[in-house]
Amino acid sequence: MYYLQSRWKQNGSTLIYYGMRKKPYLLQNQSKLTKRQTELISQLPLEADNPALVHLQTLIKQGIIVEEKDLRSFPSSIDEAIFCKKCAANDFMIPGIEFDENGLCPMCASSKRTEHLKSVLPLVEDIPVNLKGRFDVAVFYTGGKDSTFLLYYLAKVKNLRVLALT
Ligand SMILES: [Zn+2]
């Protein structure tokens, strides 16, 4: 049987990948589908001997449509997670993350290529006090060192009222 790989979602006649893909498809996170491909993907999973699979060959070659044995599994705990060989990215915290043949996550594998990219998100140096609400700022608190330090910094150093989201 052939399935749509995890992190891919069908949106009409487009397949969308949520996240960065591994090389050589790094920033190619959308795939436009033909009418026939759109129909077939709506019918997944398909039997391996289905002659219509010929229309999905380009997607099979890219690992977007895969056999059941190649579907990415989701570890049930951090102890079962596969970690990037260079950073803390893992498939428990980022389900379905792709690692390359060297065990690197897409960010580490593409660090040379992406070092000149600039963030499109606005950066704020000072967060103003919110006069109308109970909180000044919210933090996505994972319990890791980064978000724990951020929580401490915003609450104790900046004296902001922090809503910790867990
Ligand atoms: Zn990494």
C-alpha cells in the first residue's frame, strides 16, 4: 500500500509540507498536482499493484508518497526519539522531521546555505507593559533550558507579567 508521508497535507490540488525538507528539496514545501494526481491522492492509501500509481511516480521518487514500511513513525517518548547529530532537534519534539544521510536535521544540513537568510518576523528588544490585561507577554514554555531562561529573564530581569503556555 502507498500512503502520503507524514507532514504532507493535501489542500485541493496542492500538496503542502509543514517544515523544512531535507536536501535537495530544502525550501520546496509545495507541490502542485495534476487533476489525476489530485484524485489519486484523495484515494490514498492505494494498493502497490494499482496501475494508476504511474501518475504518482514523481511524488514516489521524492518520498512524498511512500510504502507503509517507509512511513515515518512517531516515537511515544523522548527516550525513543531520533536526534539530529549536531543539534537538539528530534522526531519526538518535531514529529516527522527529516534527517539526511548524515543524520542531520534540515537546518543543520543547510547551515551554509541559510546563513545569509534574514528572519521575516519582527524582533522586539523591549516589550511594553500591557495596561489593559493581566499579562504583558506570553512564552511557549517547554521546560527546556532556552524557554526556562526566557521565562526567568522576562519575569525577573525585565519585571514583566508572563503567561507561560505549556
Ligand atoms: Zn540539527
